[in-house]
Amino acid sequence: MKAIVLHEIKNMNSLKIVEIPYPQPAAGKVTVKLLASALNHRDLWIVNGLYARIKVPVVLGSDGCGRVVEIGEGVDKNWIGQEVVINPALDWGNDPAAQQENFRILGMPENGTQAEFVVVPEGNLFLKPSYLSFEEAAALPLAGLTGYRALLVKGSLRKGEMVLLTGIGGGVAALMLQMAISAGGLVWVTSGDDQKIRQAMASGAVGGVNYQQAGWRKDLEFKLRGKRIDLVVDSAGGEGLNDLIEIVKPGGRIVILGATTGNPSSLNLRRIFWKQIQIQGTTMGNRQDFEKMLNFVEKMKIRPLIDSVFEFHKYLTAYQRMEQAKQFGKIVLRHDFSVR
């Protein structure tokens, strides 16, 4: 079968389409013929050597959608031929509060979805929402699971609350924007790109500010006109975290799902305890979170925002698009191997 294989870290040109063996499903597992996959920043971080315990060669890709073509021993035969999306969280464990030590994400170290076929456990299969295209469904798994848990499980967003999403534009933030609006939240955003703020507002955000501009916090507070943010979901960390502590209302919540700008050099603990702020960490989610996310998406008829769709053999262009950080929504690969 054909697959996009990373052969060497810190070398995007080592991503090559090559022939690798067809993956036979062992007991309890299934083989899915992939019709679409989507990129995540995780893929780019692995390529650039910015991820823990990288093993190469490897097929990247955590997001995928397709049809079940073969099952291993003990798997329900009714899965054959079904259109499915794949939960990329492997071996979460029994504690819903946090993942176990053996937790992994599909697409490293196990081969992922940027291939013709992938093998996954039966428990990681979910029926594709019928109203979504394969490309839209492929955009859901990692970003949808991460965003749903951050926003609605850990963040407990309630109707009428004001939520601030930092770094709007990426797949997780774009899906959280849609989820928060569907849940009745009033969404504010930050970005280093004014165009992305405009796109977010066109998609339903109340407003936003550019964090690259000096005094962005004061600008946001002015635009809020005396109102306060109930919930912040942040993926950046860094020096901006203390600004978020100031922005969120007393008794408010901050959920952290990433640290793309690293750790803050200092943290204002006095403001945290005096304002009685809840600060929580989160990453991915368990099987129940994934199921609830899909149910929520179907109920609200959410269609993931797609930035661009590339044919499979145009994968390098897709990776370069993500590296440029110009996307708003998900970057998707269409697995049409007849197109060359």
C-alpha cells in the first residue's frame, strides 16, 4: 500500500510516498481503508523533532475517515463496510480524569492515517456522521476530542457565558469556536493575524484582539465594556498567561491545552488565589469524551471549518501550508490514489 513515511526528523523532504506492507488486523483490531485524513500541528512538531520519543520511519497522521475492509478475530462482523471516523487516543485507561502511562496518539509511534490503510482497535471506531463528507469527518477526531474536553468537560462552558479562545485559526481553536457558539457561549478570540480575527467574527465570534499589538489586554478589556470573561481556553502559555489571569473574572476558569510559547518566566500566584481562579490542564480525552463529542457535533449539525483540501500526492504542499501558519480551520488530504 502507499503511505507518506517520515524517514528523518528535521527534514521535511524526507517525507516520501512509498510502498509499505498492507496492515493485517490482529485479534480485536480492524483495517480501515482511508478516504481522507487531516493534518495536526502534532505532525509538524514530529517532523521538526519537537516531540518526545520520536521513532522513524513512521507514517504520521492522527485524523482519519474511511471504510472498514477487514476485521481481526473477535471483532463484530457488522463493522465490515461501515463508514467510520477513528478516535486517535490509544490506551487511555480506566480513569476519566487523566490518561494512563501507556497512553499514545495514533500516528507515532504506531503508524497513522496518512496512508491507504490503517489498523486500529475496534474500540476506536465510531460511525461517521452521515451528513458530513469524508473530508469534513476526517477533520474532527483529534481537534474535536481535544476541544470538546477542554471547553465542555474541563471548562464546563454554560449558555450565556463569555469565553476567550486564544490563538484562533488552528484546527482545535476553530472547532472550539463552533462548539462554544453551539453551546450558547459568547466567544472572544485572540490571534496574531487580524485576518483570522475577522474570519472568526464572520463565523460567529463576538470580537477579538491581536496579541502582537502592545496593550492588547487593555484593548480587550475596553471592548468588553465592563463585562468579564468567565472561561479562557489557552493553547499558548508563555508570558501571556499572567494577562489571562487578569482578564478572567473572579471565580473564573482557565483551561490550558498547550504551551506553544513555552512556560511563563513567573506566575502571579497571589492573583490566582485572591481571585479564586480555577486553572486546569487537559489533553485529548477518553472514549466517552469522543462519543459525547460526536453526539454533540451531530446534534448541533456542526461542519468543521476546512481551510484547504489537497490530493494525497500534494502532501508536501499541505505540510508547507501548516508550517506557514496561515490556515483557518483544518488542512485535509483527500485519498484519491487515481489522481497523479
